[in-house]
Amino acid sequence: MNQDLIFRYFPNLTATQKKQFSALYPLYEDWNSKINVVSRKDIEQLYLHHVLHSLAIAKLVSFQPGTKILDVGTGGGFPGIPLAILFPEAEFTLVDSIGKKILVVKEVCKGAGIQNVTAIHGRAEELKGEWDFVVSRAVTRLKPFIEWVENKISKTPKHNIPNGILYLKGGDLEEELSEIDYPYHVHDLSDFFKEEFFETKKLVMVSV
Ligand SMILES: C[S@@+](CC[C@H](N)C(=O)[O-])C[C@H]1O[C@@H](n2cnc3c(N)ncnc32)[C@H](O)[C@@H]1O
């Protein structure tokens, strides 16, 4: 567990952000022993496998103050919590259908002093509201995922890229991508991070 990895890839963090990133390991270690949100053997790799992986989204988009972001199927808070620390002036809504996981999200935010996160226990399909971006990792295939969220994405862009979905995915995506009707772009995370873990990891941007 080494938060210095985060500080190396994101060298302009404020003292508050460094403190918040450093707080994540003890908070997740404690909560994970009560409610499993990160696989037990993965907890030692929290900063590489979960925090840095989540922050790959920030290598592509810098969320402006006031941007609204929805994290669907956030589990214990990935990618939403690391992004909320990095962009304290953006507004994050984290949703998961399992109440215990949302409890962990709320407790980690409270423990680390993260104030720009609203955590909701519910199903993404049933959620009402509008966001500029939807972020996610490892929830379901892209086609059903898009159907859950396409009517929740604002049509007014605030950035130099269109509003839409930023989905962290691994492995072979060809078949999944062939099922979707919106324009998309696939980015290799190995272009951003040199660790072996990222060799097969991708970020799919879907403009909705
Ligand atoms: C494999 S976990 C990934 C969690 C987190 N995104 C991560 O990468 O660590 C998938 C999560 O999606 C949630 N999920 C699945 N279907 C959902 C739905 N329809 N609405 C909200 N959450 C959902 C599950 O409860 C689970 O926590």
C-alpha cells in the first residue's frame, strides 16, 4: 500500500488531497474487514489496482468545477471516491444496488473528509436526474449499461469533449463494442501508466 504511486502520477496535489488519498488505505482496510468491498488479497494493492486505476479517467478529462458525475455500480467507491478527491469542486453521485457497499462509501467519505459525494442505495435504471458524465468500472456489458444511463446524460457539454460515458474495462472488447450504436473511442491505459497491471486495461469513452 503505497500512496506515493498516486503522488508520482499526480504531482500537483494539495496537502488536503494528499491527506485524503493517504487516509484511504487505513479506512478501506478497516471497513473491508467488516464488509467485503475489495477482494481480501487485493487490499494490499489498493493504490495500484483501485485508486490509480480509477484515476485513469483523469488522464483524459479534467472535470471543471460544477461538473456533475454519476458513478454507476460504485461498489466500495470506485472509480468515484478517488475522482472526488482529485476534483473537489465537481459533484459526484455514487450509486449501488447493495446497501452495505453504500454504507462503506459513506463511511470512507466521512473518515477522509470528502464532501462532494452523494451516495445512493438503489438500482441505476431507477435513478432520476441528469449528469454530465457517467463513470463506471466492471459492472455489466456496455449495451445494457448504455440503456440504463443514456437518458440521464445532459445534452449541454461543459468540456472540450462531448458528455457521455467513461467506462473502465479490461480484456477483449471487440464483440461488446460491435453491439453499441453510439460513437466511441478506446484508450489504452498503458499509454498513461507504465505498471504491468495496466497492460490490458482500457478506458472506453462513449459519446451519448
Ligand atoms: C464488480 S462490482 C464493481 C464495483 C466497483 N465499480 C469497482 O470497480 O470496484 C459491480 C457492482 O455493481 C453493482 N450493480 C450491479 N448492477 C447494478 C445496478 N443495476 N444498479 C446499481 N448497481 C449495480 C453491484 O452491486 C456491484 O457492487
